[in-house]
Amino acid sequence: MPLSPNPERPNSAAGLCASCLYARAIESAKGSSFLLCQRSTTDPSYPKYPRLPVLSCPGHEPGSKPYP
């Protein structure tokens, strides 16, 4: 699923990840965009790259500046 052209600001197609404090946009060398769940670094129950859109997540925390 394509994300927005700006990897720092994923679009709403990501579901809850679009506004989550722990989501980080990653762009591959080939130009593909992915969302990394930073909770996965400390809790293995969270997938590193969740399937989008994420509609339910017990670890979701809105960021201070939600993505559009």
C-alpha cells in the first residue's frame, strides 16, 4: 500500500499508525515506503512492519503532532 510521497508524514491509509507516537516512516533505497513500529524494539508482540491499515492496536499513543 503506497504511503504519502513524504516519508516523514504517512497518510491516513496507515490507520492508527498515521497518528501514533511510535510509528516511523522508512524509505527503502528503491523508493518504497514502510512504517516501522518502534514498540517492536522492546516488545516482540508488536510487528516490526505492521500490515496496513492498522485498525486496532493496544499500544497506540497519539503523537504530539498527528500526521494528516
